[in-house]
Amino acid sequence: MNGTIFALTLRQMIGRRRTLLMVLFALLPVAIAVIYRLGNEDTNQQDFTANVLLNGLIVTTLLPLSALIFGTAALGAEIEDGTSVYLLSKPVPRQHVIAAKLLAAWLVTAAIVLASTILTGAIALEGVEEQGILLAFVAATLLGSFVYTALFLLLSVVTSRALIDGLVYVFIWEGVVTELFSGTRIFSVRQYSLGVADLIADTSAATFEADLGGTGALVMMGIVSAVAITLAVRRLRSFEIGEAV
Amino acid sequence: MTSQATVEPREEAPPERSTIELVNVSRWYGNIVAVNEISFSLGPGVTGLLGPNGAGKSTILHMLAGFLRPSSGTVRVLGEAVWQQPEAYRRIGLVPEREAAYPFLSGYEFVLLSAKLHGLPSPGEAAMRAVQAVDMEEAQHRAMGGYSKGMNQRMKVASAIVHDPQVLLLDEPFNGMDPRQRLHMMDLLREVAAQGRTIVFSSHILEEVERLAEKVLVIIAGRLAAAGDFRAIRKLMTDRPHTFTVRSSDNRRLASVLVADPSVVGVELDGERLSVRTSEFAAFALAAPRLARTEGIRLLELLPTDESLESVFSYLMKR
């Protein structure tokens, strides 16, 4: 890992308008939790928190979108605007470049998603037995954000349409295909994250249950992350910068 | 008739100490050939890559910088391959053409970033030296987003020389600079070259190359059209066939006089328009007014018709 590139990337991300937009977006589940607590006392708090707020809003939407924004921007923005040449014309091993970019993108993604998860869960579960839901989703979003970020970082070095391809993955593949065909869930980071949450949460199956087993989800997270990082490093080693005529 | 036989820049001997070597290098994108079977060797000093836009100059520079894999042939810088060799950047500095830099960094931070990424022992001191070398001390703490194009370019050069590279590659380095900045940058590059370093820069402007480069490589349509010191290239360009349009008080009689001059290859009289083809630009420019005066013909206009750089490149390509 290269500390100079890590610090530069953090500075790039924090200064961008998209970061502010993601912070505002992360406040949405918190606001809904507040409205829920103010207005509806009839539903099961654990059920609503786990399935609607933490799964439906954070794991399904906020987590992949944040990882997509920061994962594709970490290196993709520099490739797009031409500044990557200043990093790649230095004697820095390519695996150090990828590691620095990945950690910076993960840190920013995790900070936003975790803050939203903790605030949303704490507000929505206030006054009832928590049943390990908060810790479960903290672990799920922490690990899930790493896998998503690695995946989207890889996308940014293999295609110039990383943002669009990432949106297709999140909304078409994970949002539609894996919902229709249960066999495809093994290739869904969202399902891995939910599997981790299910492994840690102390809830009944009626309250919250994931489609993938926790151990299988953890193994898949490890495999997908390792493959994505390896491919990203390999791609960056043979990355060409020049003028196509 | 031409003096081309005396100028064979393509056959010049390789430099005693080659720091850059390309052997039969080609690069294509799909079916399009950007660089076609180019070979040359360069030693220390300033070399200009001259050619029109899209000729393949940037592609060559990017291959030298290890950013493009040659489709065939070998590229060596300081005796070693550069493709997929990040360690080579310890001895190479690159100034890319694109203006992009990090707008949120100050100029000094940008150069410091480069020093740190090179792992220099005292990055702060090295950055300060590089900033002073490009005469940017006053503006060094301003954000680069507010820099003019010329200031941006100078900081890019500072970033590229912060680690004292033996080879410095610059892609269109004078773009956007005003004349004073241009002169200053030329002085700086001459100083760097005087320390025994190899500098290669690309340009599509003849005068820039003429003023700075000791050696010139003329690249046209992906091919090396000519190579040699600038005087040889300039002579080659000057001694090529030229066409003049002539207007006088008696075009028909002037045509008959001019055709007898040894510098004239042919004349064409089309109505009121007299075109004269010559193989010796300077000799004809002197002879025409003299002959006209001797014959008592009033010369109204003597205009070379093909002085654009494109026509020069076109001629070199056809040779």
C-alpha cells in the first residue's frame, strides 16, 4: 500500500460533490427511521428495521450505490481525466496502487454506509430488544462494502463505462435477475452481505432470514474480492495510455 | 537538379552513446497503423519529433514512456525495455500533453507528490529545487486549478524533473505558452540537456523544433520521413521543388527569360497566371527580380504557393 496515493485519493473523494450527495442520500434511511418511530407503533420493530430499513434501503440501495460511486471514481476518474499518468509514470508497483485506491474507496464507502446503518438501526430499534440486528448489519455492510468496492474498482480499469455497467449489475442483475432465479444468488454481493447479517443476528427466521448461508457468503466474499483485486492488478500492469488514432 | 543527393539524413551513424533505441517498431490500433516500422537511436541532447497532428509522434513518445506496448519491434531506454517496467521511471521523466493535473493541489504539492512517489530521500527539498528550476516559486502555493496553461505546463515539467531523470520525454510541451514562457522553457530544457541528459519532445511547429532541437526526427503518417541535425533537415526542406506564382507587366516575355535560368525546372502560362517551378528556392528568389530588371519587365508579385508545413511534410513523405 502506498500512503501517498491513499492520502491523495481520500482528498480527491472528499472534495467532490458526489460525496456530499452520497452523505445526503445516507441520511434518507435515518430520516425514515425517525418518521417510522414517530408515526407507527403497530409493526414489529425488529422486522421493520431488519427488512425494510437495513436490508431494503441500506444493503440494497445505499451500500451498492456508494461503493459504485467511490469504487469507480478511485482510479476511474483519473483514467478518464488523464491524471492517472502522474501515478503510473512512477516506480510504484501496480499492486500498491490498487491497494491504496481500494482502501481509500472502501474507507469512504464504509464510513458513509456504517454511519447510516448505526444511526438508522439505533433509532428504529430504540426501546426494544435489539437481537443482534445492529451488529449483524454493521458487519454485513462493512464486509459488503469491501467486496463491492473491489468489484467496481476492477470495472473502472477494464471499461470506460464502469458507472453504467455497475448500475446494470446493481439494478438489473441483483435487483431483478437474482430475485427471479434463486440459483443466481451465489453471484450477488447483496446476498453475501445478507448472509453475513443472518449469520450474526440473533433473530428468528420469521423476523429476518437470508437466502445464502453465512459461511458460504463469507467464502464467496473472499473469493470474489481476491479475484477482483488480482484481475485489477493484472489489468493495471498492462494498462495502456496513448492516443487511439 | 536538386541538392537532395548531398543530404541523406536517414543514413546518419547512430550516436556514440545511445540512450534511446527503437528497432523496427510498429504500433497499430485495430486495422489502423499509427507507427510503421520505425528505427532510430538517440543519445544525450535535445531531439525534436516533428510532424503534423496525428502523425504518430505521441504514440512514439508513449511507447518510449512504457505506456504503450509496441505491436512489433523493440523499444529500449537506457538499454532496457520499458513496457511493464515501473522501475524504469526512476530514470525517465514524462510531461504528457493533456493539461489535466490535480486542480485541488497547489503547484508545490503536485511536485511534492511526484517526489514522494519516486521515493526520494528528501522530497520537500527536491520539490523546492524543481519548482525553482521552472521559475514558479511565487505561484507555488496556489491551487493548480487557477493556473494558466503555461503555468500548468511548467509545474508539469517540474514534476517530471524532480528526480533528476536521465531521459526526459515531453509531448507538445510549448502548447499554450506565451512567447516569454516558451523562451524560458527552452532555456530550461537546454540546461537540462547540457547536463548530459536525453530530452525528446514532440511538436508540430517547425520553429519550435528549429530553435531547440539539435537533432530532428520528422514523423509523417507513422513513418520516419527524415532524421538528422536541424540544418540538414532545413536544407532538405528548402531545396525541395517549389512553385512560385508570378505577376509582371509582361508575363509571356518573363516566362521565356526565366525558363532559361538553371534554377527553373518549368514554367506554365495560363492566361494571366504565370507559374514557375524551381528546384532551388533561394537561387530563384534572387534570379527572378534580376532577370526581370535586365529585361525591363516590371515584377509585381513573386509568391511561393506551397509553403505550408503540410506541403513540406507531403513532399518529405513522397521522397
